[in-house]
Amino acid sequence: MRQLTAVDANFLNVETGTTHAHIAGLGILDPVACPGGRLTAEDLIEVIRERAHLAPRPLRMRLAAVPLGIDRPYWEDDPDFDPARHVFEVGLPAPGNAAQLADVVAMLHERPLDRARPLWEAVVIQGLEGGRTAVYIKVHHAAVDGVLATETLAALLDLSPQPRELPPDDTVPQQAPALAERVRTGLLRALAHPVRGARMLARTAPYLDEIPGLAQLPGVQPLARAIQGALGRDGVVPLPRTVAPPTPFNGTISARRAVAFGELPLAEIRRIRRELGGSVNDVVMALVATALHRWLDKRGELPDRPLVAAVPVSLRRGRDGDAAGGNRMSAMVTPLATHLADPAERFAAIRGDLAAAKRRFARSSGAWLEGLSELVPAPLAGPLLRLALQARPGEYLRPVNLLVSNVPGPDFPLYLRGARVLGYFPISVVSDLTGGLNITVLSYDGKLDVGIVTCRQMIPDPWEIMDHLDDALGELRGLIDG
């Protein structure tokens, strides 16, 4: 039975009354091919009941705590698992438009998951205009990272309206170690922590200048370079000192959320990439920078230096067999050239900054996140992190301004019980430390599906940012079409 990693556990520890560490997706479906022409909660319950064993992290697993929090929890099969306890159905009032749907999703995203059950929930939303149905699914980040969340979703979907033949469920229910064994292991781990912590500190120290927030402090970069030199790592690419400027979406967030979603044509983005150089991700980051440049400038809040974005990066290497190994992710930190007015200069700056960040990340493998998570012993990690968050760090500490994520997905349509998935929009996390704005993009079936989640108190209308993303695409198109 697997125990949560330190990174997994910190996604539990970071939760407060205003921050919930679940990630979610909003699927829009055309149910015309469903039995009866309608997708219901009962249909989704049946699909999950049939396929839960196919997910990389079985949907049937719950947390098994260690007394007094002396060690990280374990995963075990819930003997009372019933998908009907996790799936609900609601309806929209007429006309069932996108804004109404986004408001319902925002309210659902504000609710924490019940830690006594497997950490996921799904809501079927009826009444969308055009006869469509929506499905909102959220899973706790302690259970899955972005890649595993996508693979979990894929376990429930098919490549055609006709369901595929399923392998039998031959999984053996797994239980956490007995209570006494969990306590004994926790005590032994606590005794061994000084050695493990020292090892993690040595592993992390050469890359202090990659850690958001810490890298902003004077003297950190020279210290990191000195450690790199002492260890014979003189070839490590230096990073520019990035200081996140104040914005309306940085500070202490509220418990309220606002959501917007939309799509961008992938073929057009690929054409821009070919003409201007770089990658699809370079184009995505340029679109985000342009949208925020316009949003901030409109309010007279545009900083004279670049925003700083955290970009989650998967550390999984193909199908490396570690699907049960917890979160395998870190984050790159990169300037986002929102301060440049000229679109060509902005794109060139973003492309160069991302290339430097990628070269550095390839050398360090993003080891800082795991290293930091392992530094504090498990009995203290939760209390210390919660104490730090109670100090309202968002009021005076800005490690980054926002999170931007680009997740690869299938370039072909998928189906849920015969209903074609028209779009799937990721809805992620905001926090005091990462900012009250998160923009996540998923490539799917010839387009980029964009999900925006904000602290409603800071950005009450994220649809405006979505509109600016459309405008930004037109601006880049103008660069290559003259």
C-alpha cells in the first residue's frame, strides 16, 4: 500500500478556509447518441462503477491517517465505496448559457472535498442551451497531478460512441498497514529525518535561485552560484532575478471563485508558431501576456516590469511505471513580458525567457519542490505550513503573480457513454502565494480549451480575460499576415 509523498501531503496541508487544493475539469457533451438522447447522473455512476479499476489511481481509494499526524497518510480502498455518493445532478435555468454554467461551476469549485471519502466528486449539469450537458469533475491534488488527472479521465472515455470492451476487474483491495504499524513506521521515520533532511537540503541548495519567492531575495543568486561552483556545476544556466510586481490579483484571496472558459483554434496557433518560431507553449504564454497587458492597462495597473508566472511541469517520462507514485511535478518560474507594448518585442522576450527557464529546468529537473517538501518532518509540516498561511502571506509576499499551465491532450474526439465530448476546460487552483488568477489550457480535438479561475473578490469577471485572449490571437495573427 502506498503512502503519500511529502509533495502529496502538502497539497492537504495547504488547505485553509479560502484555499482548496483540488483540480477540476468541465466537460461539455452532446448527448444525442446516449440512450434516450440524454446523459444522466445514473449513466455516469454506472460508467464509474464499471471503470474505476482502470484509473491510474483507483477512484475507490481514501486516506488512512496516522494518529497525531506523526507521519503522512496512506491510501487504502474504501470498503464502503459507492460512486453514487460522489455523483450529483443539477439543472440550469433557461436559457442555460455559458455565463450561467460558469457561475454554477464557480460555486461547486468553492466547496472542499470530504476527506473521509475517496477524494473526488462529479456533477452532471443539465439544461444547457442547444440540448447539451455538462459534467464537472474535481479530484484532490494530493491524489493526482495534471497528467494523472488526464489519464483518470481517459479511463472513463471511449474513442467512439460505442463503448470499448473492458478488461475484468482483477484488482485486489488494498488496506493501509495496521494502526500500530503506522505509528511504528512514523516514529522510525521521524528519528531518521535529520539524515534524510540533510540529504534533501544538499540536493536543493544548488538550485535556491529557482525557488519562487526565495529567488527574489538579495544574495540568493550569488549563494546558489557559489554552491554550484563548489559542487563542480559551473555549467548551470543562470536565471535572471525575477521580482513579482504588485497587481490587483495578488494578495490574500477570499473563499469565492469566478470561472470563465473558451477555446482557441490549435491550427492557427501552430501556424503562428511556424511563422514566428518557438513552440505552441511560447504562443500560449504570449497570448496570456498580451491579455493581461490589456486587462491591467485598462485599469491603470500595468507594472513597468514583467509579471512572474509559475508554469507547472510534469516530471513523468513517458509511461515510466510510476503512476501510483504520487505527484511527479514541479514548476518553472519565468518572466511574462507584460510590460512591453510592442507585440513583436513581447513575443521575442517571452520566447527567450522561456528558453532560458527550460534550459535551467532540464539541468536541475525541478528538484526544489520535492526537496523543500521533505525538509520539514511530517509531524511539523502541516502545523508549520498552516501557521505560515494564517500570517496572511499574500499581503506582503509575492513569489509569483499567477499560474499558467499548458496540458497536452488528445487531438481527436472522445465519448462518454455515447455522448461526444465537445470540449474539456480545466479549472485549477488559486492561492495567496500563487495569486488569485490561474489560466490552464488543454489541447483537445483540434483546439485549445482554456479554463480560467479567479478569486472573485480580485477578478469578478474573468470573461474579460477570455475576450482579451481572443484579441491577443488576432494581434499575433496580424504580425504574420501583415
